[in-house]
Amino acid sequence: MEEVTLKVEGMSCGGCVRNVTGVLKALPGVSEADVSLDAAQARVRFDPARVSVAELRQAVEGAGFDSPA
């Protein structure tokens, strides 16, 4: 397992946090997603053999938020 912290821009409420958490946890290989509204970031534990950091960012962006590198 690896851990990465992604910036997540555009969140404004608890619903946003739940949305980002849900899309990340739905990805195969993600074991944990801890999303912080105050810090504007997501800490994700994942299996790099099953999902890439690029795919994590794509999921966040697909949910309507920005995840700059």
C-alpha cells in the first residue's frame, strides 16, 4: 500500500467532502480516503498495482472538483 495526499480545490461543504470521499473509495485498490475541507486535500491509501495517482485525480475531477499536481 502507498499513501498520497492530493490537493482538492472547489469543495465548499460537507456534501462536497462526502462526494469526493465516495468517488475515491469506489475505485479498486483504494483502502482509505480521508478528505479534509479545511485543508482542501485528500489523503488516500491505495494499492498502486490496482490504481494510479492519475486515476485518483481523474476521479476527483470527474466529481466536479480540481486536483492540481
